[in-house]
Amino acid sequence: MALSIYLTISILILHYAYHLKKPLGFLENGIIFMVVAIITRQCLTLMALEWSLYRMTEDYWLFICLLLCRDLLTPLMAVIFINYYVRADGWTSKTASFFISLMVLLGLHKLAVHFGLITYLKWNFFYTILLNAGFLLTGIAVLKIISVFKVSENVENESL
């Protein structure tokens, strides 16, 4: 049951991301996706295996759902958020896109807890809010770093 739900959610979010008007190019979106995916993977693995804050499932089929959530859905939601963030005109729409993306990520995490993909040991939902907000803010930081390199590259090319 959980695998079919996570596959359906993954397909829907992938279709949404594909048809979204993206102001960023393929390279910028790819870099944001990869950096957020690496950070997500490292943070969640450290918290589960090294620090024992929560326990991941040992069922093979449920672990596939956890991999979908950790390695696909979280970075993809960060990319969708960053594209809305770039397109937004004012701070109200930027803040609204942040909170909507955060609510989707929290809903995915709540679903993971409901299906038993994750069992809290020394963890609570407030920490999850902070962690997912950190993932989205990491996407903004990567965007800022990319834009600095992009501007410096344009200045160097124009001076030739």
C-alpha cells in the first residue's frame, strides 16, 4: 500500500515539475537537486545510523518508499520551491511558496511516520519542521552561490 502511494506521489510531483515554467536552466536545477539530495541523504543517514534519533524501516518494500522520499521527493520539492522563489515578485509570494513547499514536505514525512518508514526514538515533529526548512533554505543558498558564479563568469567573458 505504501509503495503504491509513494510511487503515485512521485509520478505526480515529477509531472508537475516537468510542466512547471522554470526560470532557471537545466544546469542550475540539476546542481540544486544534486546538492540538496546529497545533504538530505547525509543528514538523514547520520541521524538514523550514527546518532540514533530515529529508526528507519528494515522492510525492503518500505525502504524503497523511504528512498523515494529521501532521494527524489525532497530534492525535487526544493527545486520546485526555488523556481517559484525566483519567479516571485514580492516577499509575500516568496514566503507563501516557502510555506507551501514546507507543508508538502511535512505531509510526506507525516505519511512516512504513518506507514512506519520512520520510527521516532529521540526525535519529534518540530525537529522535522526545522530540518525540512533547512533543506529549502539550503536550496536558496545554492541558488545564491550559483548566481554569484554566473555573474563572475559573465564579467570575465565580457572583458575578453
